[in-house]
Amino acid sequence: QVQLVESGGDLVQPGGSLRLSCVASVSPFRIRSMGWYRRAPGKERELVADITSTGVIKYAASVKGRFTIASGDAKNAVYLQMNSLKAEDTAVYYCNAQVVRGLILGYWGQGTQVTVSS
């Protein structure tokens, strides 16, 4: 079973910054992509940012220019640097990994709360 361990969620004021981290308990050679999703109260879970094993990156339009996703040196970790945070960024943030195990299987972290409020 693949486990994803997230950290970094917190309460921050509007305009502030946070850095989320996620480490997967699987060989980096099996990871096809890793990314971050979020679910705000009363809303569907949505993609925030995603990075493939070859370095292709995708961002949601709402975070482009403010958030930066990056892989760790070992390629089984992913980080999300969030700058210029807004109240509408408040959500539970989930790490996702697409892992090759015969098929490509998706795994989720437990979620970390990000609250942007003054």
C-alpha cells in the first residue's frame, strides 16, 4: 500500500505564504505524476497543480502566478509553494500520486487544512 504523508497546512493572513510538502512511500521510478488538489467547503475537489515524472506542469487558472509546484530531488516528494494567498484559497489540500503498479493507480494523502483569514 502506498502512503502519502502531507504537512505544511496552517492558518495564514491574506497575502501570506505557505509551503506544503508530500512524501510518497514508493520508489520514485514507479511514480508517473504527483500533484495537489483541494476541496473548499461546499465545493467539489479540484486540481491545484500537477507535475509529471518528466517535468510537465499544470496549474489551475486560479493559482497560476501565485503557486509553484516542484518535485523533490528523490522524485518521490512534491512541494507546493503558495504565495499571495487569498481567502478563497481556504480548503483542505490533498496530495495525489499516480503510481505504476501494473496499472496506473491513484493514491491520496489524508489532507492538510489551509485557512486564509485575518
